[in-house]
Amino acid sequence: MAITIIESAAKKGKILVHCSAAVSRSPTIVAAYLMKHCGMTLKDALGLIVRARPAVCPNSGFIQQLKELDLKLHGSLSLEVESLPSRKEHSQPEGGHKDN
């Protein structure tokens, strides 16, 4: 459903996908969209998202669902982790600014 909404909105121009903290839910939806509609692997999609927002940390259940999608779309897993490091484990992004 969310991907259908993104597709519809994207036809009209730029879009913003957000959730309360923009750390788990919205990055998961964006990763799934990039995988399904841009042909990216999970590793590439999350890499792009994390470069834009280093605090991104989808929960382990979302990671598992994205891994299943990766396997379905590409026939193999591009990311072997069970979960990403927690937000507390992230170092400060370049430029020394904390992500609040």
C-alpha cells in the first residue's frame, strides 16, 4: 500500500516519506521502494539511505522483511546482518553534528 502511495505521489514531483523519528519505519518503506522500483539491492538501498541520514536503523523485523524482498527480487541476499547497529552506536556524522 505504501509503495502505491509513493508511486502516485512521485508522478507529481518530489515526495517526503516520514515517521515519528525517521529512523526505522520510513527508511524501511523507502528501501523497499528503491528495491522494487529502482532495481536496487537491499545493501545498495540502505547504503543510499544511510548516507543521507546516518541515524537510520530499521528494527530487526523490518530488516528481515527487507532481506526476504531482496531474496525474492534478486535471488540472493546482498546484506547478511540480522540488524543494523543501534542509533546509540552511531558515531557523529561528518561535520561533527549530532543527529537529534
